[in-house]
Amino acid sequence: MSVARVDITQSAREVIDRLRAMHGPLMFHQSGGCCDGSQPMCFEDGEFKIGESDVLLGEVYGCKFYMSRDQFEYWKHTHLTLDTTPGRGSSFSLEIPLGIRFLIRSRLFTEEEMAQLEAVE
């Protein structure tokens, strides 16, 4: 049995349900900084152009979750959980007008989990 790299909270599921009702299928890209800080950004599926420098970490609640390959080198030992928090972020992510924002909670994988990790694409 393999271990997923990304998980999701119930709160994030509820926000995704709201966003899907408004925008249709969604995708995530873990931002690496710049103007939006380091946070997960939600887009309409296909709106964010994925390139060879991005890796697919997995899928959460039917949404593909990507990260840049360079950033993945720093995070490859870390389990990510997509969550939400009240407040307005400074990004282009779809949830911002709702007065909430997605965030990542993280922890290191155990040795057992590391041995069973899913490969990234």
C-alpha cells in the first residue's frame, strides 16, 4: 500500500465544494513564494499552466495537486495537508473572495511512510 503525499481536511473539502459549484473542476499548485507567499493556490482546472518544471504530488478530493520540482526537493520528506483559515490571502487563488484562504499544514514522513511513498509525476 502506498502513502499519499497530500491529504485534506473537512473544512477544505467544504470550500472545494463551494468553489466547484461556482467554477467547475479545480486544480491546486503549491506556490513557492513571490507575490503570493508560499501557499496552495486553487484554479479552475487547466487555468494554471503546468510545465516540465512542475510535479504532480497527487490528487486531493478530485483535484490534482502540483508543486514546482525545485520546491519539491525541499518538501519531498514532508506530508502536506490542505486546510483553510479565515482571512484574505494576497494571491490569485479562487477562494480569496470568500474571505478565507487555503493553507498547508505539514509534518515529516515517518521512516515507514517514506518506504511506501507514491512516486511523483
